[in-house]
Amino acid sequence: MTKRNPQVYYPVKNGFSLDMFTEAELRQIHNATLETLATMGIHVTNEEALDIFENAGAKVNRSNGRVKIPSYIIEEAIQSAPPELLLAGRTPEDDVVVGDSRVNFTTFGAGVKIYDYETGEYRDTQKQDVADTAKIADYLDQVDIYSHAVSAIDAPRENIDLHEAEAFLNNTTKHCMHIDLTCGENAKKYFEMGAAVAGGMDELRDRPLISALVCPQSPYELHGDAAQIIIECARAGIPVNVLSMAMAGATSAITIAGTLVDHNAEVLSGIALAQLVNKGAPVMYGSSTTIFDVAESTAPVGSPEMGMCNAGVARLARYYNLPSYTAGG
């Protein structure tokens, strides 16, 4: 038999993957993002966030809320954000480390309608449905993180997010990501709930059992509640997933590369805000960006184009060495 010595460099591809962009194309998207944020800027509707950006050297127009962010602020934020995060569970067996090329799975939400499995009725989701979906996720080995899958429509509007947190925190030992916090004050109450489970705020900071997700408003807006939740998460050391929901052909460019410039600007402005509040604050680079279905006037989360956007987002996150989160199927 012919002798074949080991090769010095022999990369192996285990499974299917999709490389949307080359390194040169990623640099173009990054540079276009920096130019966009520095020249056009982003609309911010939160006074405290305006103060934070202005004190850091951004050009802030108080009359219209336009914030032009110099490139160095974005570059420094990318460098100071942690490349990996611990999303802790109640026990080490439920711990999840996100970052690099690790793949984890979470539930997706938050649905507002459900087919009742007992009656077959198509109805509004309720607080009990939040609890039930958390129990199911707790049982399934394939689910690493619980993002609340449905909304508690029957709960009071002013604190629906806290009712949802009560429901899922009492029904799973896995890490919980709240994807619908309503305001900064309720975010702090959510942290208190997590601290009660963890044994205190210091314990929660060391082993974050909970995290949050916020969505900038596309195109190019960091609205008041989202900005405040980012600020409060950064102060408390709670991981925050900054997730854009741009729609190609509606709130962003029709091309995927153009859409990712919009997406990138929205996410990086949120990450920059977190890092300006607390350098090294735990953040995730998130995406639920998809296309706009003109015929149905919807944002389909199961479209092939969304998968392509997700592949581009994952590559951008790895380009920045940031943990990523992509939504949809």
C-alpha cells in the first residue's frame, strides 16, 4: 500500500454550510456601515442614550435625535465586546457557551395565536401557554435556551413582560432569554426576578441565568425603550441580544448585501451603546432580518432569503468575533 504522510493543512467540512461573502466583501459591508453611521447616523429617541453617545464623541442633533457615530466608537465597541458568553442554567449541566462556530438551539417567539391542543380552537395565547411551552423546552434535549415562545395576552398590558417571566422562570431550569421586555424599569424588575433565582445580583452577574433581546426599529432607529433596555442590561451585566428585523425591499435595500449594511448599522449602534455604558458588557449580534413579501404584506421567517440573510449575519458576526443569534427556520 502506498504510504501517505499527514498533510500540513487539510481543512475538513463536516456537514453543509453556506458562505455568502468573501473576506473582501465583508470588509466592504463593514466599511459601508462605518460610513453610514458616521455620515447619515442613526435616529435615537432616548435622552440618556443621546447623552452617552455625545459624551463619547458622537455628533448629536438634539432637535431631531440624529446621532452620527465616528468609526472609532464602533471599532472600539467591537473590540471590547466579549467573543464568547456564558448563558447559564440553574445547574452547570444546563449551561450554554455561545460564540465562535458553536451551534445552539432555542425556541422562537413570541406567538400571539395558538391552536389549543385539547379543543382545536384557534385562540389568543395566554400566560399558561408560556408556562407550558417552557415545560416542553425544559424536557427537550435539543433545546438549549428558552426564548419565550408565546405571549401572555391575558396579562395586564403594563407588566405583561413580567408575567411572562414569572411563567417561564417557574417552568424550566434552562437559560431564559426574554424577547419582549417593554421598558427599562421592567427590565430592572426582570433582573430582580433572575437574582431571586440565582441567590443575589452578584451571583446573577457571575452566572447569568437570564438574558434579554431588543430590536432596533428598521431603518436606522434605536428607539427609546430598546435603548433603555440596552443601557440597563449593560449596567447589570446581563447579556443583551441586539437583533435587527430589517425587511429587504421594504425597510432596507432589495439586495442582501445592502440590507446587511442597514442591519449591521442598527446592531452595531446598539452594541456600541452597551459598551459605552460598561466596557466588556455581554452582547450578542442578533438577526431576524428577512425579505418583505409584497403579495402578502408579511415578513416571512421561513423564506429561503431569510436563510441567506442568516448565513450573511453569521459570517459578519464571526468577522467581528462576536456571538451571534439568528431567527427563523
